[in-house]
Amino acid sequence: MNMRIPILKLNDTLIVSVQWELDDQTALQFQEDLLRKMHETTARGVVIDLTPIDFIDSFIAKVLGDVISMSGLMGAKVVITGIQPAVAITLIELGIRLENVLTALDLENGLDKLRKELEA
């Protein structure tokens, strides 16, 4: 069974909290769902919370990098929250650059950073 990652809308922000390790199909579905929701809502910001994720493989890392790049192309600011040490190491080792992406330790700080960025 393929589970979908919930995407919540709060004002002009989409909030995504990934609650389980991603498989390839779920990651691709998430990418499609997020981009569709961004288009439908004209969201100006996206917060992706990865707190529960302890490990990602190369495919998931690429999809995450692609989602961030695509969100930027659609005009949204992106904040990634809760990156665990192993995930950070994997992203760097694979050459996934999170340029123009804000990061925060948790969802609350991430929402605050995004709000300040959108007000600037």
C-alpha cells in the first residue's frame, strides 16, 4: 500500500511533515502532490519537516533536491527542518546542494524563519 504524505496549508504556506522513511514510489508521489498543491494554492512558502527521518538513500536525496529546486522555480521559498546528522552527511556526500534553502532545527523555528523571509 502506497501512503501519501499529508500536505497542510496554513495561510500562504504549505507544511509537510514526513513521518516515515520514504520508499521510491512515495517520494515520487510526494513530489507530484507538492507541486500540484503549490500550483493550486499559489503558496509562497513550503516547510518540509524531516525530523523522524534517520536515513535517506541516493534516490530519495535526489528527489528531495529536485523538490526544493522545483519549488523555487514555482516561486516558493523553502525551509527544511529537523535534518538528522546521517541525512546531512548523505546529502553532502551525494553532492546535493541545498542552495537558497533555509534550515531550522524544528518546525516551529522553520515556520518563524519562513515568515520572516516572506516579509522581507
